[in-house]
Amino acid sequence: MAFKNTLGLATLALAGSGMAQSVSGSDYNYPHAGPPASFFAASSTIPVAALKAAAAKASDVPAKATYPVNTNDDSPLSTIHSDWADFSEGASFSWVADMDVDCDGKDEACKGNGDGQSGTNWGALAAYEVPWIVIPDHFLKANTKALPGNNVAAVICDGKMYYGILGDSNGDDPEVTGEASWLMARTCFPDEDLNGDNGHVPADVTYIVFTGDDAVLPSSALNNNYVTNFSTLRAMGDKLVSALAANLGLSGSSSGSGSSGSGSSGSSSSCSWSGHCAGATCSSDDDCSDDLTCKSGVCSSGSTGSKTTLTTSAATATATCSWSGHCAGATCSSDDDCSDALTCKSGVCSSGSGSAASKTTSAATSAATCSWSGHCAGATCSSDDDCSDELACKSGVCSSDSSVETCSWKGHCAGATCSSDDDCSDELSCNSGTCSSA
């Protein structure tokens, strides 16, 4: 585990996409090239601000629930609350604390981590690849039935919500609270250079860990070292948080999904839905603020200039697309992810040649030329192993193109999704959630 200095700290600014997928964990086990925020960000429909406010009002205190946030004699105290522990769905514990960096496990030698250990409580997790949180050991031992380990957790940091697991416990003397893995901490606060010796000081992070065996991330999505299926993590997180919100009588969407990009400076004056401004990722016009529309998976002003135009566009989409959320502009890995006459082009549902017949023909052709359904041309990928035998991973997309790859970091070339420039090959930068040379 790690403690922090008292330097002033900055704010979150990241973008992402909805292309979470099964991964080979070792491909992402790097301090500056871990899984993008979009892989474990909450849905934009989650009422993040309301959940944070509800957690701040929690008052039920179970046994062994109060701990300091650091080892200083005058450390603030953080209390784990059990107000939500008896819900039939979405049962959970919550607390508010700071955020130190825990690098125990496979990446124990992370920057600034002088007291790392080779294992975590239920394995040897990789701090660069797994988003996890830590809980004090005494509290864990007092609640072993509710917290069997690898329970899905939600973290609200700087107005965003991300999902992770309960991956480790703190057994120091004194035991402290407010810790998360390298990946979780640096995703929450990417501008603060958080590491094993430098944490996020303000106690303004909300932690929620879901209880019971049904809240445990299954072995099909997690092994001893890595999360192997982020889609499962996000689906479980959204389901559990939605159940919790329903129990609390909370509703409505929030700007707190980390899967949406932050607007550029000055966007607050022209965009009324923070996190859904120009440049944010989207699957339909409904994911974009005001007069913006969803173009190729990104909120954009395009050539339209009024909310009326957007409403008309949405109505047209409803009339011409029978599978909401899978219309033009939605992300995809194959034609089967797209509605009706649409086909999957470079990971985005597109009208292509514009007919159902052409899609059927395309599917038939794909079946004939691709030996691994769902991993054919156009499917997203992080390496050649994610693509059918005859295809290769080019710029994050399975392709039959035999041209020589001109990007020095495979899977992070032009067109790959990103949350910062560090997610892109050296010669590229992250623009609106996509690696490009612009």
C-alpha cells in the first residue's frame, strides 16, 4: 500500500468508448498503457451525483467500521456504513475516503511502492490491469460472508463512476482505508501522477462494494492475475448499481459516466449536459447534449444547429432502425451487433450499401471467408490473437489488409480507442477518444 504527500492536486479529464471486450490481461499490464477508462466506466444512465449524495448521508455503523485514512496522528477518520446492506438487490457497504495506490500482487514493483507484497488477498492481481479497491482487514474478517472476495465495487471520483472489484485488504498497523489499484487511481485522477508514494489527498472519493456471492465477479471474467472480460464487469456493475439506485428511489441519468469524454475548455457554456458534449463517445443521438448528434460514435455538431433537428433525427432513427442502441453510429464487433440493413464498418454500425439484402450477402460472405464468427473483418481487437486466422489486427480492427503496419505499437495505432495520449503509439495523439495523427 502507499501514502501520499501534501501537494496540491488537479482534476480528471479523460475520454473513452463503449468497446469493452474480452482481453488478454498481459497485453494491458503496463503502467502507462493499461485498459482504457471506457472498459470499466459506468453507464451514462447511472445517477452518479445522486448516489454520491446518498452515500454522504449514510449513518448506520456496523462493528469494526471506522479507520484513519493515513498513519498520521491527526489523520481524518473514515467510517464504513451499512445502511444499504440489507437490500435484496444492490446490497452494499459504502464509505468516503481519500485514494492511496495499492500495488501489491503482480506489479508490486510499481513506482514509489517500497512496501509491496507479491500477493493480493485472492490471488496476485496486476495493479496496472485490474481496477480494484482495498478494505481494512479487520472489517473484512468481520464480514466474510458478505465479502467473500472479488466482489464488484463502484468508485465515484471527481464526478465519474468506475467499476472494479474488492481485490485486497489493508493489514497495516494502524489499518487505514481509502486505497485502490494503480489502474483505478490513475484513471480517477490522471493528472496527479499517483503512484505508490503519492496518493490523492482529499477525502472526496466514494467507495461502494456489493455484498454476497451473487456480486462476485466470476472466474469466466477474472483469473489469478487479470480481469479477462471487462464487458462482464461493466454489465454486473450497471445491474447492481441500478438496483441500488432503484432501492434508494433515485432515477435519471447523470454526467458521471467515465465512458464519456470531457468537453473542451469553454464547453460548459455551450453544452448543458456535462460529459455528453462535443467529442464524447455515443451510440445514438440520445447520448449527446443539446443540438449535438452522434456521428461515427462521437457527439458532434455536424451541420445541424438546433434541438429540433436533433429531435427530428432521433424520430427518423426510430422509424428506420428497429433495434434501439444498435442504429447508425453504435459501436459493434460484427454485423450481428447492428440493426436491420446496417453493417459493422471499422467497429461502427453503418448504412453501408443501404439494404438488408446487402447485409445478408455480406454476412454470407463473411461466414464463407471467416472461420471465427464474431472475430471477422471489422471486429475490434487488441492483437492478432483476437482475429480469425486469416485476419490481422490493424489499428485496433480485424482486417484482411496485407499492408505493412506503420505504427510502432500494435493495437494502439490510428483509429484505436484511447483516454489520453499515453494510450496511443508514439507518433499519434488522442483526439476525441481516438488515436490519430491530427
